[in-house]
Amino acid sequence: MDTCKEASTPMGTSCYLDKDESGKGVNETMFRGMIGSLLYLTASRPDIMQSVCVCARYQANPKESHLTAVKRILKYLKGTSSFGL
């Protein structure tokens, strides 16, 4: 993620997440770890709270579309690391 482009918002305006039952599954442990880290960050970054909570709904059976949404939050954090409370 060090070389990724930055995102201007934590979640796209046209982003709609659902169960995506036909999508390809991803590693649940990795996904849950990413969500846990982001939930920890919400204490000091309330601007990502909504996006993280939407992604956290799919921890039981994460798909690639959910992982893409989490990666966008990480890209947003990379671009806004200088923001304060």
C-alpha cells in the first residue's frame, strides 16, 4: 500500500456493498485483521466510522468487493495522514 494512489473519500459515492454471493472469497483472517485495525483508528479518525462499519458487516463471508472497499479506506488514510481531530 506504500505505492498506491491516494483516495479523496473513504468510500465512493457509487459504492454499494451487498453479500455478493457469487464473488470470489478472500482470507477471512486477513480481512478481520484489517477491519479490527480500522475500528481501532476510528477513535481518532471519526471521518472513517461510517465506511468501516459498512465493511465490518461482511466479516463472516468477505468477498473481493468488500476487500476493495477496505483498501479504498486505507488509500484515503494514506492521503489524509496529516489530518488532526
